[in-house]
Amino acid sequence: MERRKKYIWGCVLCALLTAVLIGMIYYYNDVRGTDQVSEGTLIWQARPVKERTDTDVFGK
């Protein structure tokens, strides 16, 4: 039982380290060093908010 737990923890640790390594490789090859992102960016444009009046609330 103890041996099985160590094996599972070892597999989880290997998967975690692999994910971190892949993330670092992606970051250093693709993201780092770019000053401006031209695709895949969601840009929010602020719009003025309409103030609520009593007629909006009560409908009269």
C-alpha cells in the first residue's frame, strides 16, 4: 500500500514538473520579448453608463 502511494505521488510530481517545464518553454519562446500583442487579445472599450431614473424603475 505504501509503495503504491509513493508511485502515485511520483507520477503526480512528474506530471506537474512536465507542465511547468512546458509552460516555461512556451513563455520563453513565444510570449517574452513581445511588446505588443496583435492577435488573441480581448480589448474592452469603456462606454458611458446611463443613469437610472424613477421612470426607468417604476415605469411611469
